[in-house]
Amino acid sequence: MENIYAAMLLHKAGKQIDETSMEAVLKAAGTTADKALIRATVTALKDVDIDKVIKEAIAVPAAPAAAPTAAPAKKKEAEEEKKTEEEAAAGLGALFG
């Protein structure tokens, strides 16, 4: 993951993403630079338009993220309805006896 952060930092700074630059960024950050992993990252990003990828990631709709927050609210409402029904049943029992 650190390699991706280093590549994004270099890209944001307008620097070339190469093995030497990546290693320098990682060392400056105090992490261990794995040369094989750096080489693989540089090779994988060679033909990637990073700006395009970032724009596409930002354009992802937020609706799926909102769905999980709605589920607990429904569950809470269902629990409240159940409690209300139980309380009502208990009150009816008192009428008869």
C-alpha cells in the first residue's frame, strides 16, 4: 500500500514515477523499500492515466454507501414496533385478569 501512496505523491508533485523516485519517497517516509515490489508497481503504472483513474473513482455514486446506514434504522424501527406490540398485549392481559 505504501508503494501506491508513494506513486500518488510523486504524481501529485508532477515527478516521474520511477524506481529511484519511489525508493527515495519510501525511505523518506521511514518505510522499508522492497525493490521487487517497487519495480512491480512502476511497471503496473507505466501505461495508466492516473488522473483518469482518480476521476473515475470520484464519479462512483454515493448511493451504495448510504444503504448500510439505512438498514440499522429499519432494524431499530422493527424492534420498537415489537416492543410496542408486546406492551399492548401485556396491557390487554391486565384487563382480563
